[in-house]
Amino acid sequence: MFRIAGAGSVTAARLSAACCRAVTSKQFQVHGASLHVLSSETSRKTRNGPAHRTPPSWQSVRAMASAGESQSKINYLFYGLAVLFGGGGIVYWWSRKYMRETSKDGSTSKKAAAPAAAASKEATEPVAETPVTATTKSEAPPAQPAAAEAPAEAAPDAESKKLLDATPQSYPDYEVMPEIPGHAKYLLIGGGTASFAAFRAIRASDAKAQVLVVTEEEELPYMRPPLSKELWYSDEPKLVEKMKFKQWNGKERSVYYNPPSFYVEPKELAYQENGGVAVVKGRKVMKLDPQKQVAVLDNGWEIFYDKVLIATGGRPRNIPVFERASQEVKDRVTLFRGIKDFKRLDEVSKNASSIVVVGGGFLGSELTCALGKRSRDSSLKVIQMFPEAGNMGKVLPEYLSQWTTAKVRGEGATVKPETFVKRARYSDGKVILKLNTGEEISTDHVVVAVGLEPNTELAKESGLEVDDTYGGFRVNAELEARSDIWVAGDASSFYDIKLGRRRVEHHDHAVVSGRLAGENMTGAKKPYWHQSMFWSDLGPDVGYEAIGIVDSSLPTVAVFAKATEKDTPRAVVEETGESLRSVTETEALSIFGSAMQQAATSTVPDLEVMEATLPAKEEGVVAESGETTATPEVEGVRETKVFDLANYPFALFPHPESATDEAPAPDVEAAAKLVAEVEAENRVAPTPKEDYGKGVIFYLRDDVIVGVVLWNLFNRMPIARKIIKEGKQHQDLAEVAKLFDLHADED
């Protein structure tokens, strides 16, 4: 069957009319082909190949083959005209296969015309044939010699079977199909976590959905968190080579969400009766045409779609000093983001004598701890530098930031706060970094971990709106940018009904937004309201979870308690069997029972009910960021004086059992001694008299909690989410902290 595709254009219509006038009574039986003018909708849905139809009988196939050389020439004429004028000329695979197979030997046979009366009496009656001289392959395909026709009930002979095999069946010939489908009901752009969550949601709602994923990476969808966490702590190199890791509980796991066997080949996707997911790797979508519903790839291939999700994520942000450096310097700089970057840095760390990590946020601090741990068993020197006063200084209150800096130093790294690179040059196989302090550092390799830039290149060419303030594609409450176009993950700028418009770059947001977008692509029409959480682990023993707006420039109030062996990332993985903390959140309801269940599921949270349900216990330390102030008296905690911690690596607060009527003054001499010890030997972690074992930190805006950090406190995120959703002003945050049951694991 030949089809002329052109969105019902005038050219295609005229061509169709001309062809219909020229064709005789056999116009619908030329090699079993028929001529159609397709609208854009029909053309889009048939680009992948023929529909699954009931194949014709073998007798009719023989009759079609007896059309003669003149009709074959007309066939080729129609084929050429369709290619030239038909808007792309979509010709079915089985027609091409038939013409190819019937002209393989480069010869043709001329058939004598059958008597007109016999032809009109029975169209299926074979006609006599006479041989002709050889012709070139460009001429019409030769017809096979016709044998005497068998009775209707007889089985087809070998020649008839061959012709029958060349006609459309209920199964395709993948050898002649394009590598990339021409149409996808669900097209997902990007191969990260958001796409993974989306196609799971699509398949859950539409069991026979055919989903096509297009990704620039040469990898199947995978999870990114282990790239800066567990993978670095494996003692089995062969395991890492396979991109597998051991969770903190020792359980082996792959970074890939699904094995290769889960996916189907892209060219086979259209023929999966039960649907499936296919991944086109190493290709980039350059443009979307929302009106025609077509995506254009970097190789010029077009994919028509019904629904499309943009989940392009972000690209690592660079800094100008390295952007304008020489090529020799650029070749020794890694912008850490994906599997390729992990493999490169892993190899570099095995052979380099020094590595500099630029950036003090989550990723930079995690990588520094991981590399520092590796340096203990080698001569590798790890240096971290950032402009803030301490690690994760943009997120954590200053006293916790300083504590974290000491923790990173204890892992074996040299940390240089309030430091940045002014110039970079190459000399004798090394990168020479000139710092703002005047110091020069020679290193083998530099890792830049200073955040992400959302991938929004599609916006300009596709007529999509970009958020000028936060970056990313602007979407509505259902994550839709335009009709039939959704955006999820790092690249989406969404409106939060409690906290305003935001863009979030964390795993949990990718999971939740991808899942919701997938559901809405199947017709759910659900609005987005979810306070995404994120987490960071500085090895298996220290970790935290956060939600909402956690900005160190906001006022904070913290409550701490003594930690137990159960208050570590390793312990929570051992308990739940899951290293992705956004997944373990779902286990929280079963752990804390009815009080938390109400907090996590009720339409209007009732914190008073939760307070009455949970046992009242003494809290440990109440700390407010800022200058000297006093906190309300709570059971077990006297008035606590808080001081500016800018010059101290640790804050010393009283525990309830040691509280007195007078708040103790900070031990300035002890703090100064600790600073001197750290500066003298920063590869050894100092042990403060008072540690921040576990606790909850509230971030306030206009006296309303807008963010929460759970420090070594796990499986309480539903409570934090509901507190933020409630949006109340609280007179006593120490009482609110009781909802998190800080003493649950104490004897």
C-alpha cells in the first residue's frame, strides 16, 4: 500500500486525483497496493509501518502478481511521485520488500496479455507468459512465472507462499524498519529519574501504552544519588565497573532502574501488542512543533507524538575562570553530573596525586568526603574550596555548617572556606590555580560542583515560556507548559500554593513531578502540590533530610538531642532496605502509627491531636541562629543563651541533665584550641565536648515555618511536610519539635 502524506495538502490532493484518473480498473490491485491521501493525524499514526491487518488469501496474492509489466511501471511511477510530492512519501515496508525481492536477479519476464473476456470473467485466472531480454534493476519488478491455479481448497504452492510472505502480515520485518519510530503516542524527552517515574505512571494507567524515551546520554535511565554516595564506598572494583553498588546495609543494587531486558528496541515499539518502553540513546530533540505535534531530532528525523514530556534536567554549571581557560586546563576539569563523569573521576582518583573540588554544597561536600575516604589508603591529596564560611553554608545555620566542615576535614580532606579561584593555567602536566588569598595550588585534576543550569534550549525554537527568575520551563498546576506538552523534574518552574513559584533540583521532586506528569498525560488532570524533600549523606554515619525553603539567610530555631546507633544513614537503610531516602519516606507511616498517619493523610492537619498522641519527653538543646537571645522555658531545658558562632567550629550547649539556673558561657578557650588543632592537622577530626547528635531545624519567614532540616533524624518527613502545609505561626517551636519524637530510639 502506497500512501501520500502531506497533511491533506493541495499538492497531495491533486496528485491523488491525477493518479486515480490515470489508473484503470486495476488501480486498487497494483501489487496489492492502494493509494491514499492522509491527513496529518492519520499520517502521524501510520509512520511506523503498516497496521496489523488480516493478510489476503494466497489466491488473491497470485492475482495481484499477474498485473503485468505495464502496471509495474505505473507502480514505480506512483512511488516516485509520492516521494517527490507527497510530503515525505511514506511507503509501507512490505511494498518496498516485495519490489526489492522481485528484482534481485536484475531480470524481468514479460507477460502476454490474457484474453479480455477471460480477464473480465475471472480476475484470478493466470495468464500466459513469454520471456524477454534482461533489464536493469531500475525498471519494474519482474513478475514470477505463473503456474496453473489450484482449486480454492488446495494449499498454496511454493511460489504462492513466497508472494504471500511479501504481503503485510500481523508481524513486521524489522530489517527494513527505521531505527527510530516516526510516531509515538507518548514521547518522553530525557532519560533521567523524571522520565522513569513518568513512564511507570503511564504504563500503570494505560497498560498497553507504547512509550518512547529520547535521551542524549548513551545510558538507559538510572539514578544519580549513588554517583556521589555509595559507589565511592565500595571495596569491589568489578562491582563498580558494572555500575553496581552496595547500600549502607550491604545489599547489592544497580544504578539502573531496570535491566536492558525490560526495554524493547525502538523500531519494534509500534508492534508490541501489550505496549512497552523503548529508549533512543545518544540523540537530542532540537525542536518541538506544538501545532503539528512533531519533535525534530539532531539528525533531522521527525517523530510525531500525541503527548510529550520534557524532562531534560539540567547541565552542570561552570565558572568563568575555567570557561576561558586553555584547552589543556579544560581537559583536566570535570563538571560532575552523570555516569560518564563518575567513571572519569573514578579513574582519575586512582592515579592522581591531588584533586581539587570547587564547591561547598551538597554535591561538592559529598564528593569531597568520598574522595577523602579514598585518600586514606593512597597518596591522593584532596582539597575543597568554596566562597562560603563553611560547608553547605547556603543551607545550614552557621554553627551546623562549621560542624560539617570539621566532619569533612575528618574524612581526610583539606577544606579552604572563603576561598575561590581567580586564575587557572597549565604547566608541566599540572593545573595551577591562583586563589583570592594569593596562594597558588598545583593539582592534577579539578572537579567543579557549583549547581545546575536547567536545560531549556527547546524553549526558543518551540515557543515555550522560560521563567526569568528561577529558570526552567514555566508550567501550570498540572505541570503543562502548552497543550499536550508537560514538563517535570529539574527543568520545571512550578507554582507552589504555599511557597510561591519555585524550581527544585532534587531526586524526590523528579520522582513526584514525573509521576504526576505521567498520570496527567493519560488524562488524570491532577494539580501538583507536593513539598519535595532532599537528603545528603556525608558517609554512612552522618546524614540529613530537608524540605521546603532551607536558606541559611532565614532565621532558624533548632532542637537537638543525643543520637543513638539507630540515628545514622546506615541504620535507616538496614531497617528499610532502601537507600533512596525519598522511598523510605513511605515507610514512615508504619513506623510511627496513627499520629503520623493523620499528619501525612489528613486534608487539614491537626497538630494538637498529634501532640496529644505522642508522649511528652524532654528535649535536648534549643538553638536560635543570630545574636544573644533567650528561648521560652520548656520541660528539661532552662533559658539558653545563644551566641554568634562565626568564629567557632562548634557550639557548646547544655543537656537537660546538666542544666543549671544560670546558662553557662561558651567555652571560648576550648573552641580556640580546637581551631588551632584543626588548622595544624586538618586530616584528623576534632571531637567537641558537645556534638549535634540529632535534631530538627526550623526555617522561619514572617514567623511561619517554611523549611525543616532533620539532622540524623529519619522517617519523619511526613510530619515536616504537613507542618509546612499548615502555614501557622507557632509560639513555641520546642513544642512543635516534640512532634518529631526525638527520643523515640532512646532506652
